Amino acid sequence: MALRDRWPSRTMFVYAAIGSAVGLGNIWRYPYLAEKFGGGAFLIPYLIALFVAGIPLLILEFGLGQKMQKGAVDSFAAVKKRLSGLGWWALFTAFIVISYYVVVMAWSLVYMLVSFGVQWSDDPKTYFFSNVLQLSDSINSIGSIVPAVFIALIINWAWIYFCIRKGVKSVSKVIVWTVPLPIILMIVLLIRAVTLDGAGVGIAAYLTPNFSALLDAEVWRAAFAQIFFSLSLAFGIMIAYASFNKKDSDVAKNAFIVGIADTIIAILAGFVVFATLGFMATQQNVPLDDVVASGPGLAFIAFPKALSLMPFAAFFSILFFLTLLTLAIDSAFSLVEAIDTTVLDKTKMKRKHIALVVCVLGFLAGIIYTTNAGLYMLDVVDHFVTGVSLIVIGILECIAIGWIFGADKMRAYVNKVSDFKIGPWWDITIKYITPIALAVILAIQLKAEFVENYSGYPDWAILVGWLFVLVPLVIAFLIPQRKVKAA
């Protein structure tokens, strides 16, 4: 049997895990949630969620992959044969997410290229929807492929392939640049942003605590959901990455470093975003709430508008979209690597051939999101996959390790290889607190789904969303089980 690939150093593993965790959500979701849910007070439930769900699950996934020395499917199968289906479901979900995540990267690439002329300056909203996306009137009108987005999608998939074609060897060479670069770029953008007129208005809105918000259950749901999704949990990524560690690598310390680094970068991104939006509100003489947005609206409408108002707009626009691309690429190829690792474990195919097949299939699956209705399709699929699939996978992971494998048994292994020892609190968290918290989030989500159609989409679109949850689930647990020897 061929020797398993190894990270060149522990630092490279930590870089890779941080690169996977830190993505577009740090830029366009955390700052928005903080402003919406209590300003500085949102940091309280966010940090609580980090330590009672995020880091415990990171320890679980790092420990599982490192102990079993296998990808997600075979790691869960080593716990119990039928649990391989859980690993397959995580990987199918990773594939679905990567198919549209790279399309968002394609938008970023288009914007970086047109930043030289700041072409959106007159009307960023119209430019995004009409010029870049060429968005149709509704999801019922699929239309045709948008050439610029399609070509950018090809370029991004080629980039991803060359990042992961040699596994940890090529990934290690890439992350040396792509992990620190966006942090450096964000610091440059922050220095520029805080020197703008009105920056203090935005920062004040971002930081001023509204402690009464902590009484709202929705605030806690948002905090737990953001931590869960931000750390790349339940995709099989962290299991695959940890499987390339030596079995005696420090699990606990690695998990705390990655979780805390991701949080610090999200907080830093909030300063960049809100200082810039404060400037924009001041320039337009409107309330800050009028310019705050989340998701694509923040990254491709609100922020570009603010950038267009700055001196040296083209330069700072290029920096911003380069930051988005470098943040996104590590998350993107980590999703592919999670899939590649399992295929490599189960076949005799060469890694570069596996990478090519997965990248081509991911590209083909993403074409639907390059059509005139692409944004609608992306919105629906993302809503159901991240709102249902990932949460259920997270709950099942807790059951698999906390109850079937044994939380005490996993903790004993983690403590054996870690300088920082975790106590019985971890067992309680994995067996009770994390799955209960995720179950509450799921219940709130499902209640909303059955009250009315998400965002007013037609019934057929909602059905498509549910199919992206249920079909991978059914297929995953129908895949023939092959006996896997426990590590």
C-alpha cells in the first residue's frame, strides 16, 4: 500500500485549515450579522458559539481524520460500517457547494478585471444585475449562458486544478501565498478605510453594543449558524486535511488556532467593511442602514459603490476583488481536495487524474449558475444545502463520535497527542450541547420553510432545493458498504 501523503510541516496544515475556514463569508456575512444583531454585543453569542460548537467540532474532525488516517467516508466507516454513508453525504454536499462557490469567484474575477476602469461607478446595482449577471426577470426564465461569467468560471476551475493536482504537495506551495496575502490586503484596505471621512460612523455602528439583542433567539441562531458554516465543518474537508498529518500531531492546539484565527479575520473584515460603508453613507448623506447589505449585495453593489467614491478608486477596487479571490480559492480547492482524498483512498487512480475529473464535473455542474437565472438558482440551492444538509450532517457527526465511537475514547486520543489537554467538557459538548444547539437551529429553519416559500420562489424551485438535500442523502446511504479496517 502506498504511503499516505504528508503535510511538509504542521504550519502548512494549519495554513491549509485556516485557508479553508476563511472564505467569502468572513467578508460579506459576519460584518452584516454583527451590525444587524446588536453591534458589538453580537460578539458575545458568536464567541460562545465558537467555543461550544465550532472548536469542539474542529477537534472532532481533526481527531477523526488524524486517528483513522483516511478521508471522510473511510473514517466514519472505521467507526461503524454503515456510517460511511454520512461521509458520502458530506462529500456530495461539498460537491454541490463548490459547483456554485466557484461561480461567485467568477463574478469576483470579472469585477477585478473591470476595476481598471471602475465601470460600475454610475450605477453599481444595475451594473451587477444587468451587465455582469444579465439577470432574468425570475427563476422561471433560465435564458442562456452569460459569456463573461462562463469564461471566468473556466479560468477559476483551471486555477483550482493546478492548486490541487499534486495533493498536499501543490496545495502547500499555494497556501504559502494565498493565506497571508488576503490578510495583508485587508490590512491595506483597513488603513485606507479608517482614514476616510465618515469611517467612524460605520465603525461605531459595527461596535456599539445593543445588549437587549441578546434576548432574541434569532441572534443566537445566527451566531451558531455563522460559526458552523465559517469553519468549513461537515464537508469532510477538515477530516481529509487532518488525515495527512502524522498521528501524533497536536489536535487540540491546531483546532484552537484555526478557530480563533478565523474569528479574528472575520472581525478584521468587519472593520474594513463598515469603515468603508460609513464613508459611503457620509458621501451620499444617507443613514448607514441605507447602504448596509449582506451577501452578493455587499460585495458586488454596496462595496463597489463605496470604492468608486474613493480617491484612487481603481487601485483599491483591484485590491478588494483580489482579496475576495484569494480568500475564496483556499476554500474552493479544500472542497475539491475533500472529494479527491476519498476517491484516492478507494481507487488506484492517480491523484492528478482524480483532480481533473472532479474539476471537470464541478465545472459542468456549475454551468446552470452562469445562466440568466443563475443567481436565483444559486440562492435556492445554497439556502437548502447550508440551512438543512450541513446542520443535519453536523448533528450526525456528534452522534457518530459522541455516542457510537465514544466521546471519551476520542478525547483520550486527542489528549494523548496534544500539549493542551481537553477536559470532560468536550464530551458533554459533543454529546449534548452541540447537537441540541444545531437541532434548535434546524427546527427554526424547518418551521420557516413550511410557513411560506423561501423568498417567494415558485413551488418547483423549492422542490429543486429539497431535492439537492434529499437525493444526495438517499444515494449516500445506498452506496454499497465496503469493510474498512479501523485505525
